[in-house]
Amino acid sequence: MTEAIMLVGGKGTRLRPLTTHTPKPMLPVAGVPFIAHQLARAAAAGVTRVVLATSYLADVFVDHFKDGSPYGLELVYLTEDEPLGTGGAIRNAAAGLTCGPEEPVLIFNGDILSGLDIAALRDEHTASGADVTLHLTRVADPRAFGLVPTDEDGRVLAFLEKPETPEQIVTDQINAGCYVFTRSVIDRIPTGREVSVERETFPELLATGALLRGVVDTSYWLDLGTPAAFVRGSADLVLGKVDSPAVPGPTGEALLLAGSHVDQAAVLGSGTVVAADAEIAAGAIVEGSVVLQGARIKAGAYVKDSIVGAFAEIGERCSLDGVVIGDGAVLEAENELSNGLRIACGTRLPVGAVRLSAGPGGCEAGLTNAAAVHAPGTRVIG
């Protein structure tokens, strides 16, 4: 298995504002674009040529990875003019493959962080003679996922929609977003229209008697589709909870990229990443967070499980917990932002504008309005 298709065309709307100008698979995770981790793992499994199925902001991939030679790979880019769904994207990208009809092809989503043994998945596929082999994982609560039951030999029995009642939960196995296809099976997917591999291609293959096998692998698995998962995945790579040859430094409590500036009196931990040209001032505490290029965190700020966008600024004594700060946003001093908040790119929050506790108090507009209350004859302008 020397060829692969990576699906990287999604817009990443759940991660906005981070994906306003950057495709989700290109967001920095543990110091490098996320798909660098996937490309490195594919290369380690013997893949030498990868077709990137692009759509949204396709030029960003080309500008960064170019022909792939620095990564020891040959990269080919095929862009969808209109969204084609997962199956349609695979079929469109197949034009970039060179292998024969009976050769195995690795296919994986560009937003899944996994510890899967790709070579073992390939070997299972080849040994069984399957048409498609799927990586399956087990989850504690499968209600948010489509279910994939298998028999005792690993043969896929059905593809079930998200269960709505406890009776519909017949397995805890879900599709983990990585497959090995026999090339000829890819060529059977219809061209020129939107096709879902999960809802159309796989069920139709089952209906025609094709052999689809599921390989259950319970190693690390995470869908990086939300800000919380994005931060967690980056931190887990830095901490060494999941392995990647692409992490640009030793594992540990924090990863400081070349050109970053961290005061010795700052405290970093829990898998934090500080990108080039970012600055962390004395007394700042940053835990389990991603601080992107050129961002500044000032003295006394506390940042936990958050993403600080490129060239954003976190003022003195600000507190962030599970927050996304867009590129170029400025939080002046004394702001407190709670879990789930997102600040748009370029936004500026004045001193103490958002608080969870009593703030420093006082502002010019407040003084004027207070005067109007206490002296009704006072004329308020503005």
C-alpha cells in the first residue's frame, strides 16, 4: 500500500473563527499543521504518494506542503469545484492514483487524531481479501455516531444511523474515519455528483454482497472538530499521550517553538504550545492551551484550555477558561471569559468589559449616567 487519499475539503465551521482564513486540517496542532501528523504516520506505514482531496482554501495546502518532498512523500492536489461529499471526494481524488485495480489504497479524514497502527490495518485488509476494511473504535456513548456492528469474524453487518433510543444501541463500535479500499471499489463510486461514503457507498456495497470488514482498534482516537477537542488533541500530542513523528520537539508539559519568548517567571503546563514570535510575560499562567504565532499574553493573565489566535493580545490579569480568541483580537486588562466563548478576529474588548466577578469599576459613560440618576436635571449627551 503505497498510495493514499486524504480528505481535507471541509470548511471547519465548528472551529470558527479559527478557520475563517485557515482550513481546519492546516490549523497548528502541537506546533505543526494537523495533517503533518497524519502524513508522517502514513509515511511510517510505507505510503509514498498521497492525493489531497481539497476544496475550501485549497491554495493554503499547496503553499505550505508544495510537492511533499520535505516530508518524504509525493503530494498530488485535486480540488472539488463543488462539494461532492465524502464518497464523491474519494472518487474525484482517485484520478490522482497510479496503482492497479487490485492494489490497496489508504483513505483517511483530515480531522481525526489517532494512534491506529496503519500497517496492521493494511495487513488485515490484504489477508482477508476484503473489498473495504474500516477502522472501528469503541466509545462510551455512541448516541452521537453512526453504529457499525460486525460478526465474530469482523464482517460488517450494517451501517446504522445515530441511535435515538437505548434499544437502538446494538453496539458501541463506530466508524473511525480511516479505511483501506481495494482500488477497483473506488472506481465504482459514481462521478460528478455528491456521494456520502457512509450513507450511500458502504450500504450499497453491503447490499451487493461485497466484503466489508471492521477492525476494532481501541488506541487513542479523537475527532478534532470542536475547539475543546482541538485543544485536547494538541495537548495530548505534547504530553505524549498519542505518538506522532511530526511533533517538533520532545514531549513534556509544554512545547516552545523556535522564536517564542517566555519569561522565566511565567508558568506553562498541561501540554501547552507556544508558537514562533509569541510572547508570555512574567506571572502569566498558561495551561493546556495553544498560543499561535505572534500572540501576546501579558503579566498576571491566566489561560486554561484555550486557543489564542495569531497576533492576538491577552491583557494583564485577564482570565480565560475554554475560550477561542480569534486572530488579531485584543483583550485589554481585567477581562474574564468563561468556557465556550469565542471572540471574533480583530475584536477589541476594553478594560474589564466582560466579567464573571466584580470588576475594577468605573468608566466614563457610567459616571455620566450615574450623574443623570442622582441629579435628574442633568442633561446627558450621547
